[in-house]
Amino acid sequence: MFGCGGDRDRGKRPLMGAAAARLSDACIVTSDNPRSEEPLSIISQIAAGMPEGRYAIIPDRARAIATAIEQARLGDIVLIAGKGHEKITRNFPPAALISATPRKCAATCSSRNGKNSPRHNTLFHLSFMISLTAHGICNIIGGKLVSGPFDRVASGGVCTDSRHLPPHAVFFALGGEKFDGNLFAPEASRTAAAAVVSRVEEGMAPSCAVILVEDTLEALQRLAAWWRSELTLTVIGLTGSNGKTSTKDLTASVLSQGLRTIATQGNLNNHIGVPLSILRAAPSDEAAVWEMGMNHSGELAPLCEMTRPKIGIITSIGTSHMEYLGSRENIAREKCTLAHCLPEDGFMIFPADCDYADMIRQSTRAACIDCGIGAGTVRAENPVSTENGTRFILSIPDFCREEVELPVHGRHMVTNALLAAAAGWVAGLAKEQIASGLTQARLTGGRLHCSRINGILVVDDTYNANPDSMQAALRTLAELSCAGRRFAVLGRMGELGVFSEEGHVLVGRTAEELRLDCVVSVGTDAARITDAISPNSFTQRLNFSSAEEAAEWLRSHTAPGDIVLFSKAAVLPGWSKS
């Protein structure tokens, strides 16, 4: 990551760009003390010397540093070049870069500059894809170049949000129920975009290449499919009703112990997010863990075609999305799309206790590997809950018996860890690398994250919920060592359709069977959870119409030594500050 100072020899700038492109896997060109010159002019002169290589342009130096660190994976070297005159460098010395985690470094860089997190501003739109001319993009996506220079080079990646458009990017004007990107395409063409892919051509800047297509989303997917065909990495495709993101995090942590690994960021797992995830991959990446979600029949097939996985993981087949698919059997058939797409030399990984294990086996040509606690090919033996997570013995026949300290609670998380371990095994990692990856794993927020607040253990499981995941969270709460009382604060579960009533009642009865001390439901729909608990039960039941009311009650009824689980409830932020 580098830039050139202003008011200095301009002839050296393209030479520096050429050297950086030749000697690195990925470059970020940024502004570096422009003095009296225009920063973008300096950057353009640097880029003029960079061949059809892999580079991105992020003028804001703090964001460039944050992005470089966040993009880096285990084993990478990040060179931050410059004189270090900026305030951000003085306040954030190299020693901090070495000792801190990449995410902390990125967050620090961002906060020093007073910007929002780069994960939302840049990373989801940035691509280190090889630079392409407008003409080349046209050929790949089947568009028509209607205005602007045909040889305009797009080197700033792919972006779908005109508010955070990197210079020289390709802007895809996507449409949706609540927005139409075509309305913002003219503005994008006048600000930073090198090319705009749109359904309209009016109002565009003459310097911007305008590519007309009938369907901008399909064009984005075609570009991603082409880029995937250029990559030689091993792809792990992952889907399931519950546990997708946690298993993705665990799998990426395992694989990164021995391979340069890229993984889905955030919840970019749908028909828009998957192509954006593919376009983030670099030619030097050796493995990718791409999460694929769905809520309607037929949605997984195009995602599988784009990602072309060799290893598949189905985390679970539960009741989420019943509203659109009607039954668990229909959900299972859709999930088995992943199994069907795998090659003969691939691997299909799934839980040993899955009700649809036979359907999965019958749907694939790949070798099948089942995983479970005390069952399956890849198994966990003697799981024990500890203060910081779960300890167990990872057992794989003729391969390993390794002790693992999983830094997260819950038996269902152990199963997720086994799925990740199986992926590492078939990907060729050593047993020590697999165990280390599981021990060092850090999960995306809102998934059984534990923290102590005023002596109270707060378990944050608020990311999402359905009956299966909520019951799993309740069982985890019941298993945790507790000196005081156990509270569960629960919100409504969506996309259950005709199963909604039954699903909420099932959660309430599970809480009662586990003899939790208190269950608090938030909102009218979630009241069905607490209504299912008998008035004469050991478990106290309460319903509040708003998160604020529930938070106020919790403040006065919880004490040090208690455990409070938040699952699909909007109480956590307000309550935790008290």
C-alpha cells in the first residue's frame, strides 16, 4: 500500500507503480502527502505505469491502511510504504500492527480518521480482480458499450453502492424493492466510476464508459462466474438452516492455518452477496469458504454454478424459511442442491444426526463424511463445558485424536466445529493445524458471544433465530455453570409461515423443560413463547411490548452471578450500557 508525495519528480510515479504491481500480489494506491497537487492526479500518474495487474485505488490513506490489513490473511506480508508523517501513523506505530489482530488494526485506523468501519465502506465493494477495459467487461457480461471510451480501464473493483464508490471502479446499478441503482448511475459516472453497468444511458458523464444491459444483477453474476473460472483455488460451499456463519468462521479459521484463505464477509450469502464475495478473491488465494443462503426453491442452483465448490457442507436442515418452502422435506431438497453439484472427486460433509442424511448421500457423487458428538466419521469425544467454551477430543480414524479448546459454548457449536475440522482434513491440513484453527477461531458477533457486565454473564445470540437455533441457545444456557439465576430474553422468529405458532410454542416448552429461572418475551408475536409456559411452572414467564420495557425490568431484577441470554431480541444494546 503506497502513494507518492506531491511536488516531486512526476516521472518516477509510473515507475513506482510498475514496480509495485510487478513485485506484489495486490496493490492499494493511496494519497501520500500531496502538498499542492491534486491527490487523484498523482494517483492517476502512478496507475499509468501499472499494467493489467491487480490493484485498487483508495485515496483516503486511513481507509487504505485499514483495508490492506483487513484483507490480509495468515502468512501474508503487508507493506505500508510512506514517510509516516501523518497523525495516524504517529498514533499507531508498527509495533501495534505486529501485536494486534488485523480486525483491531483496521478498526483503529478507521477510528483515528473519524470514519465509519471500513467493513461497511470499502471491503464489500473492493475487488483485487485483474484490471479490465470497458470493452473487456462488455464481452464478459454480454453488454453493449453505448458511450464513453471503450479502452477505459476499471481498476478500482466492483461496487453496488454509489455512496461508497472507489475511484476507477465498475458501478453496477442494481435494482430492488426499495431502491433502484439506475437512478444513481449518472452521479456515479460523474464522481468516481470508470464504468457503469446500467439499464439506462441518459445523463452519464462522457469520460465514463457506459455499458447497457437488460439485467444488471445477471451481469454482475456473469462477471463473478467468469472470475471464478480464472481462479484455481479450492472452494468450500456452505449452506444450512442454522449455523452457516459460525461454521463458515470456524472453517475459514481452520483452513487459514495452512492455506491462503478467503471467506464470505458479513451476511453476503445471497444472489448479490455471493458474486461480490467471488469478486473479492485474488489469484493467489488457495481456498475460499463461501456461504450460500436461500429462502425460496431454486435459489441455491445459480449460487452453486457461480462458486463451483469441490467441498460442500450442509450444517443443518431445520424449520427456517418454512413460510416459503412449506415443509422440512422441501427445505432438504433445496439444500441438497449443493450435494448434487459437487464433482466426483469432491466431498460432502454433514451432521451424522441429520434427519435427511440419506437424502444427502443419494444426491451426490462426492464422498460423504458425517460428523457428530460420539457418532460419525469425524467425531467429538468427551465434550466438557469450560468457563471459556468447550473442550473435547477430535477423533478422525487413522488420522488424529487431538484435544481441542473451542472458544464458544454449546453442543451445537461442537458439531459446527466438527464440520470445519472435516473440511480441513479433506483439504490436506495437518491435525495440529486443524486443532489450532478451532482453538483460535473467532466468530461473527451475535452468536453466543459471552461477556460480563456488572458481574452478570451476558450471552449474545441476537444475530438471527429460528426454533432450532433458539432451542440450541436455551440448552447452552441451561448447561452453563451459574451461581445465580438463568434468564432468557427472546424475540419473535420470522419466515416460519404456518409453522410460526408451533415454532414459538416449541421454544417456550423447551425453556420450561430445561427449568430455566425466567423467560422474557418481547413483542406481541413472541408472547406465544411465554404463553406456552404453564403458569404453575418453575419457570417464571413475562412478556413486554417493547425492548425498553424489558430492559428496565431486567435492570431491577438481575444480580451478579446471573446469566442473561439474549436471542433474537433487541434488548441487548440498551440494557448492556446500564
